[in-house]
Amino acid sequence: MTRGTRTFWAPGRANLIGEHTDYSGGLVLPVALDLGVRIEGAPDDRIRLTSDRGEPVDLPADGGSVDEATGWGRFVAAVASELDALGRPAVGFAGHVSSDLPIGAGLSSSAALEIAVGTALSAIAGFSLDPLELARAGQRAEHRAAGVPTGIMDQAASVLGRADHAILLDTGSLAYDHVPLPSELALVIVDSGVQHAHADSGYATRRRELERALAALDGRLPGDLSAAEAEELGDRLEPVPARRLRHVVTENERVRRVVEVLREPGRPALPELGALFRAGHESLRDDFEVSTPELDLLVDLAYDAGALAARMTGGGFGGSVVVLVDETRAAELGAEVVAAYDAREGGPLATARTCRDADGVRELS
């Protein structure tokens, strides 16, 4: 790169608990990962980006038309267009994008790209945005580029991440707090090998089904309901919307309890996370119907190998499971789970990664 080169990095995320709640004003508890997207370059008259994972991108400085862009360039164009609408000066950027986030693993590689690109384009144009405003711009860009009505959790986690902490985010008010994580626990991400892709999954269908239930709440949010109230209301709904609502209501309750456990002095109830994560996974499997046999198997294998807690993470329909385990056993557990998973006949192979919770998007010195 030439003189004047600047480098930016944005993390992916793993959601500890609070799945499919972020488009109904619910609670989420993600962590930013030490895996992410790096963009390095300098100001230019156009946006010219190369990547090891796709064709080069060449766009007008304001992003141009998203519809005319292709591949990963659609996300770049959508971010630039959203920033242009917010008043960013049309300054281009020429550089290279690299990533150590696995694509299709459900770790928000697209959100990390959006936030990295948005941060770089803003910085080189001297344009300042509040972190959550950048996250909202990234969310809108995701909607335009992928055509899927995702919530804001992924982009918010990428801008709000803090090392050694999870992020408790109320997606209704966008109020957030950082929740300390036990230093003795490691985060193991096991990729099922079944690629997750919002655009090709039932994500939009699940959202429509949930919205049919939300219409019966008279303006209340699922987070305002108890599980008993959700059951009572479910008796008046069709079975599918009732199950979707039950998941979201009980998932909000699980987020609250996980946060209580993590914040309690001495954390005497830490073993309770196992039951909470298991219940969250079973709800995603049975009530929201977004798990897969591969994810179900990985969760069972993780518990059999001695995990403190495990469940699918992300939107589902493939992707990964998140596992909490004593840091001294992280590598051993990952290897044991992968060996047992890969020993079955047929099907994709798994990959285990021991990750660290990381700070959010930033310019690298």
C-alpha cells in the first residue's frame, strides 16, 4: 500500500443467548469475536476494493446503484449509499479487504464487512457517526444487499464490542450495557459445515410468522409478557405463530437470567448456564424451528464432552454452535466434539475454533 494508507478492523460476533429476538424489540447477549474483517487502503476518486474471496469491486464514491453491483460488492455499495444519504462527503477509497471469519458459519461476516467498510469510508471523508447510527446504517445496508429483514444485533455487536465482556442490548430502545465474562471460561465455536445464508433460509418466513403473533399484542412487546401470558395468548393464535411467540418471550426471560448469573458476586449459579443454554437451543429447535440435525448433534456432543453450556448461535438453518467451557479444556473439548461429529457416515465436516471476546470496530495503528 502507498503512503497515507489507513487500516480498519471490525469483528464478527457470537450470540450467547437471545436468538431471533432482535426484530421484535427483545434482548440479546452477543460477544464480539477476535475474528473479523480488515480493510486497508487510501483515499481515491472511486471505491476500488480487492479481496481474496471475490471479484474486485469498483464503484462511484457515493456507492452508486446497489442493483447494479454484484456479489460482495452489493454490501459495499449499500453501505456507501446509506452513508451518502446521511451526508457523508463522496470520497472514494482504494484498498484490500481480508477476513478470517468463515463465510456461512453464522458469525456475522456480512455485518463485519458492513461495519469495516462504513468505518473506513467515514474516516477517510472526515465524517463522524454515533456507533449505533453506524450500526443502523449497516442494518439497512444488509436489508438492501441481501434482501432479508434482519435485526440490528450483528452490526451493534461489531461496534459495541468490549474485550472480556458480552453486550446486553435492548433492541427496542437500543440501551446497552457490558456484562463481564468469567476469565476462567473459554468460548469455543464449532462450525457444523452446513453453510448459513439468510437469503436462502427461512429467516424472512419466521419473521412473518412472528409478526402475525405480535399483531395480537395490542402494541406491547414480547419482552413485556411473561411465559404464562404468552401461553394464554397462544391459545387464541394459530399454532405456528403461537410457537414463534412462545420462543421469543421465553428467550427474553433466559437472557435476563443469564445476565443475573454472570453479574452475581462470585457467580455461585454459573452451572445454571447449562440448563439455560440447553433450553434456549431446544426452543430454537422446537418452537422457532431454525435448528438443524447437525447443530442438534453438536450441542449434544458438546455437553457429552463436558461443556458448561452449549447451543446453536446465529440465525440457524446451518452455521455454528457456541460452547462455554473451562479454558484449560477448550482445545481438548473442541477436538473431541469434532472427532465424534466427523466419525458419522456422510455429511459435512466440523471445525472448532477457540475464540476470545474482543473490542469493537477500530482503526489499527
